[in-house]
Amino acid sequence: MKKNKKNSTRIATYLLLFAVAASGTIQAQTNSTTQLASPVGIGTQTANGDLHIHESQYSESVPGIEPPTREDGYLGPYVTTLRLTNQRTSTSWTDGFVIEQTDKEVALRQYERGNLYIYGHNNVGLVIDTFGRFGLGTEPVTGKKLNIGGDTQIGGKLNVNGKVTGTYGEFSQSVQISGMVRIGSGFECSADGQVKTKSLKVTLDGWSDFVFDDGYRLPTLAELEQYVKAHRHLPDIPSAAEVEQEGVDLGQMNALLLQKVEELTLYVIDLQKQIDELKNQ
């Protein structure tokens, strides 16, 4: 008796699976539930997993998506689909949420004009709106492709081809960058405000030690005096007007200042020789 009851249950399950595979639709007329034995296969007799849906030889056009530019088409002739709808979705072919799988790719698509949400427990993890805008941890923002609502850590390279701006043009917390940073072209990094750093390394193509070469001509103090009276600044050093208009190149200015320090060193050495000579006399 128990064996016949078990066989009847198995036959009923097979009949139900056959109905699902044939029609693809089960309409619940009552509040009762149906429990199926795992695994369940739709379109396949060999189910791999608790629920296995095989290709349904069903395809449809995709609204609002431009034709692909790559060789293989966006949708192949055989598409495996899993569609979720409810009483509030429309009855046309654009209703509900669909998971589609072709021979090349898998697509998660919200056909209704609504956002696609992925939650982490009670918090929003990812939102994709109907315009393809992303929100990570928050809602998407109009006019922005990506809106991140929280701290962000990037473990690899970050390549920015456009502007990087903020509400107040500053970071309220510290920013740590472990690799190289390159921003834009022309000026690699521009800051309209104060910059504080513990160390700043500037790479130059030359240095000022040529002052100590044998062929270097050191201006006399008289020549230096005449130049200062005429121009009101040291030779090779930009004037105050030039600095106000053009700014200062830190690497170049350090090299020029070192050049003047080395020239002063030569002046001091020469003066010391004259003092020693006067003492001997």
C-alpha cells in the first residue's frame, strides 16, 4: 500500500513537470502550495541543480537597445528566459523582470519602467535605473552615470578622463593613494588653494653645479651691484611682476637659488683670500 502511494506521488510529480515543460506556465487558482522534488528540469530531462531551465527556442526584440557593433548578435536565435511578473505588470511583451541567456552572454533586464535593485540585507547595494545610471549604496543621480553613497576603496589603477569635482572642491577626510596619480594634461595636478605635504620630490634635467666649473664666469661684485640697481632683482631670478603673473616653478626656482648660493660661496672664498693676503701684509 505504501509502495503504491509512493508511486502515485512520483507519477503526479512527473505529470506536473511535464505540464511545466510543455506550457511554461502554472496558474494558481487557490492558496494551496505545491512542493516539487529536487531537481526540477524545464526543457531538459537531465537537471543540473535544484532548478534547471534549458533553452526554450524563444527570442524577442529588446526595446530601447541599439544594435550591437560586435560580430556576434546581442540576442541569439535561442534564448533561455526566466520571467517574473505580477498583477500590476502590463500584459504586453515588455512586462516584468527577465533573466535571459544566449550562447554568448547572460542579461538581467527590467522591462517595466522601474529601477533594478540589489540589496545587501536591509541596505541597498546596487541600483540601476531605466536610463542605465548606477547607484552604489544610494540612488542614482540625474546627469551622473555613477553615484556612490559611502566610502570607496580602489585596489587597482584609477583612470579619469574627465573632471574630478566635489561640492566644496575638497575632501572632508584623508585620501590615501598607494600608486601613481596623473590628472589631465598640461598641468598634471592643479590645486586652487593651499597644499600641505611632508615631502615633495621634483625631477629636473639639470642642476646648478656648473657654477664650480673652471670655465664658469662669475660676475664681479661691481657688475652685480650695477645689475641690481638697474633691475631690482638678482640676475637669472624672475622679478616680482613675473612671479605675480606666471607663478613659480619650484624645481627651477630651487635650481636658481642654489646657483646663487654657489656664486655667493665663490665670492666668500675670494673675499677670504683677500683678507688672508691683507693679514700677511
